[in-house]
Amino acid sequence: MLFLILAESALETMPASLQNEPAVRSLAKRRKKAPSRLILDSSLFPSLVRKLPMGEKRGRPDIIHISLLCALRTPLSMEGHLKVYVHTLDDKIIDIDPTVRLPRNYNRFIGLIEQLYEHSQVPPNSKPLLALKNMSLPALLREINPEKTILFCEEGVRVDLNDYMRNLSSLSRVVAMVGGFPHGSFSSQTESLADDKISIYDRPLEAWTVVSRVIYSYELAIFRKTE
């Protein structure tokens, strides 16, 4: 079983320090929502987001959207061998049911995430397909109890990913952590949680590219093993 965690993800509601900005209030009025319920998106407020602490790592919900679309309809997921979580920079966990069908349209996805932050689960009054929890990354890993935890980062040891995953195929609980942020590095705390820090290319890759390659390599490893 592969547990994919989009770690330190650039997904959050509008910070209090920006809620009274004219541009934010104007968007909230158009969306008929309180400013506090909007999802932070740096493409709408680039200059405002850059001024935030760790601004280079924030306000990119599109990374999460594309990465989840890449992960959830793969053979690995549909065969029940993949579980996906989103961990955010402010220590929230989104627990994702593998059967969820996320909107392909970005604006509809944002509306879904705004609903999730408002109600802590989607749908609000039945079995949750998305659940929002206040939980740290170490706490999530304790809950998963993996046999191996891998962090994918530019500074990691370069490996052949197919060979690497083949060597893990006998393990029943493997965690792969991929950064859900656009720029910068993982925190030292996140790095300390990994058994292995690895790299799969000599240049930076988009999160969804790493997600796709990790899942495919794990598929090759475990499906060939069962043939």
C-alpha cells in the first residue's frame, strides 16, 4: 500500500492580515462570501501573497488540484493500493476517500475546498469524501505507522525510481511525501521524518509530475510482483 502525502501544501483560507485589503474584499463581494472563507490564490493577489511570511510557498491551490487529479484515477488508486492525504503549511490534514471524483474545473474545485474549510467535511451531512482535520504531519505518520517513509526533494540522493520502488515491493505500508508548494525547501521537521530523501531528476520537477512518476513506478513494482 502506498500512502501519498502532499506535504507542506500551499492551501489555506485567506489570512487575517489580508482580509481587509480592497482587492480581497472586492472578490469576496463578487463571490458573496466573507473574506475569511476565500481560499488564498497567489494568481489573484500576487503582490499581497509575496509580502506574507514564507510567501514563496503559499497560495497555490492549483498544485493540489492537478496533483490530486493525477493521483486519484490511476490504476493504483482504483485497485485499492493508494491512499492520498494533503498536509498544509498550517498543519491541517485533508483525508481523501479514494472513491471521490474531484471536479476537473479549477473554480469548482476551489468552491469544494471552501465548503470543506467551512464544514470540515464534504459532503457536510453524509459519509465524508473529504475530511479536514487539525493534525500535524508527525501525528499523521504515527497514525499510518509506515514501514518506510520517503521524501522526494531536489537535495535527495539521485535514484532510478523503478529500481528503488521494486526494492520496496515487499513492504505493506510505504509513505511517499511530495512537496505541495511551488518554491523553497521542506522544513527541517519534515525532513527529519523521512527514512530516505531521494531525487528522481537533476532539475526541479512540478509536484504533479513527481506524483505521476511515483505512482507509476510503484504500480510497476507491485503489479508485476503479483503476475
